[in-house]
Amino acid sequence: MTDANLFQLGIGLETGAQEEETNRSETTAICDALVDSNREDHFIRRDGKVFAGTHLIIEVMKGTGLDSQALIETAFRRMVEVCGATLLHIHTHKFSPQGVSGVAVLAESHISVHTWPEIGYGAFDVFMCGDAEPWNAVDVLKSAFETDMVEVRELLRGEELIAKEVAA
């Protein structure tokens, strides 16, 4: 593999982040800081819980237009808008003979998709932190792909880590 290919994969890029060893007292201090309601960060504090973000696993079924890159990119932009997120970049790829994969990179995290248009199915992930409202994306998907057959599972990312550490 050439250096250019490795660069595209992000291998060998210096990010400033270094792997660090932490002991239990350092982890406890981090979790204590996250629970502090005076912190100004993008962690979410709701209903007595603290978590990194809301991750929706969205199953679109019997959808139309799931083979259109343009429609998917338009849906991504609309989701970003109605969720109150900040778009950094969109990248999609059209497969032959059908299907689209894509990601919208957000300041608040990401939206991703992989479609199987031959069966009307799209697998979407909407992960957002901070004040963004990812649940608003569901109606955008129903409208964009002309279906009411949408199922959603919600994960509160980081909730278990913080809950376990605070309870310990």
C-alpha cells in the first residue's frame, strides 16, 4: 500500500492524541467531573443520567429512493438542519448495480447509512451529542423515503461507563 493510500486511511497521521494509562482514581476523577452539572461540554445531562450522546439505530423499511445518492445527501442535510447539528462533511458511495453507503460527519458526531434498495431497506445511524436532537431525524427519513415503516432503537452512549463508575 502506498503512503498516499495510508494517508487516506488516516494511518500515520499525528492527531495529538496519545494512548494513556489510567488508574481507577484517575477514572473516578474523570467521571466525577462529568457528573458536575456546571461543566460546559457536549456530554448530555438528562433525567439524572450523564452520557456522551444519543445514538439512534434506525431501520427504514419499504422505502423508495434508497438507490439515489442525491436523495440520501439531501436527507442528510435536512436531518442536520432539523436536529440542530453542525455539518462538517458528507461522503457517499454508489454501488453497482445498486446501493449507497454514506456518512455525514458532524461536529456533534455523525449520521451514516447503508442501503439495500432492491428490498427497500436502509440502515441508518444517527449519533449526536450536546444540544442536538437526533429524534427529529426520524420524520425526515419517513418523508424522504416515503415510508411509515421505520423502527428505532436508542442507545445512550457512555451511560453505562459513567453509571458504573459513579456507583462504585
